[in-house]
Amino acid sequence: MNILITGGCGFIGTNLVFYLTRNHPEYHITVYDAFTYAGDKSNLKPLISNKTITQLGGDICDHSKVDRVLGYGIDLVVNLAAETHVDRSIIDPGEFVRTNVYGVQVLLDCCRTRMIPVLHISTDEVYGPVVGDETYGENSPLKPTSPYAASKAGADMLVNAAYRTFGQEVMVLRPVNNMGPYQYPEKIIPLFVDRLKSNKTVPVYGDGLQSRNWLYVDDFCSAIELAMNNFSPGEFFNVAGNNEIDNLELTKRLLKFFGRSEDRIKHIKDRPGHDRRYSIDASKFINRFGWLPKYDIEAALKKTVNWYIDNDEWLERKKTRQFNRYIERQYGNI
């Protein structure tokens, strides 16, 4: 199989390339990435000598280049190209609309012309926050609240329209939060690991009781693998484990890992429109494909934290002047 992974040098993309290379050495994988701040070309350096990996730079919004890459005999596209950080979407919503909405339409147009199936990766955030003990299934209404979530919901609607209007071969996965290696340290776990290993304080929005469900990234990669091999045109699937935890408890577990006291927590003003809790029902995917995550929250956290400790040089390279300015602007003097 000849697979194109857009956004293949980002967090999930990088892990997916390593996962598929380990489990399907017969695949040829073409990585297409814009190499933005969060897409690091060097992530895949250990695979450069692998003749089954091709790495290409390019923007998902560039119609002619996307079409040219698809002409390399691609059998399936896994679309992970996206702007993903909610905080940044509040600062610059337009960039999220450009990549996450317009870029998806460009990809759909090009793939429809060449009759190439698209597995689009969305997010549980398109449903918006739940009330009380609610849980959202695939047919629940989309009620995104952040510019990021709204842009991903817009992409989902375009994907659905491509199927309903054109009969295009498309499929969508909506995962919960992922943790694991190679995640840019603007996100909570790598950011806190980096700060706590140096005994610095960590910023917690508001009371920290915003609750999220988590998956170890290899578990999500196994779900993507199943979807690739059991492609179901026109269908949407939620992908989640049973690892719900609030941000404050997550922070306390990270503090315990490093032997730090809770005085390292610095509560800061909550961000605008911060969703309190997400909850999705993944029974459709589990029942259809027999998928279950391998890692519980403790095992996932341990593997994640240990990777960043063992790869301290990778973390240090991310802390550019631009990154440090962003952290200061976002969290103040922490």
C-alpha cells in the first residue's frame, strides 16, 4: 500500500509513521508536511535511510502541489495536517480556518479527481462541552466553542458533504486528547515535564478542574491502522479510552513523578471559553473493529514522561526565542 500522511512530521503524524514502519514494512509512506513550528523534519531522521519513506515539504492549501504528490501512485491519504493548539487559535483564528478548513477542501478536491480515499482525523472537541453526565455519540450535534474546534467541525462538515454530494470515499476519526513522544511543548504534558524537571512552576488555568479523556498515541495509531485496513466510506467514529482526568489531578500526578510539592502549581486566569468537560462514546468503533487501548492513564503517563526525560535534547531544541516569547505572553511571569 502506498500511503500519503499529511502533517506527517507533527506529533501524531510522526508517531504514526514510526508505528506503521514497525508494523507494516511493506507499506510505502509519503510524508507531506509544511514544517511549521510544530512539524519537525528531523523527527523522522532515524527513518531517512528507509527506502519506503519519502519526505516532502508542502502546504496542504497548495492545490497544484497536493495534486502532484497524489500523482505518485497514492492509494490512501491519512490527513493529519492541522493547526491544533486552542490557545493559538484564540490569538489567530484565521490561520486555523485557512489550514483546517480551506486546506481540507483542497485535499478533498484533489483526492476526488484522482479517486483516492481520505481518512480524515478530527477531534472530540467538535462536539463542545458536555453538561453533567452527558456523553456524545457520532450523531450528536456539533457545538464547538473555540476557533480551533470550530475549524475542525467545519472540516468535518466538508468531508461529510464530499460523501453525500459526490459519493467520495471519506472516513473520519474523532479522537480524544493524545499523549506521547514528539509533542510540541506548548501542550500541557511536555510543557509541564520540561518545567518540573528544572523545579519551575507550572501554569494551571483557573481551578484546573477542566476534565479530559486521554489516549497514549500508539493506541490511537492502532485505531488509525484499523480504520485504514477496514475503510468505511461515509462513516464517522469516536475513538476514546477510559482515561478521564481533570487538569489539576494530571498536574499533581506529574508533580509526584518528579517529587515536587504542590507549591509548584501557579493558578492563572482561565482562558476565554475554556470548555469544562468533554465526553464521547466510542462504542461504535470498539464494537465494529474490536479495538481497545493498551495503556491506562498511569502507564501512558509513565511512558510519555520517560520519553521526554530520555530525549531532553529534543525538548531543548524546541525552546527557541519565539517559543519562549509565546510562553511568556501566554502565561506571564511563571
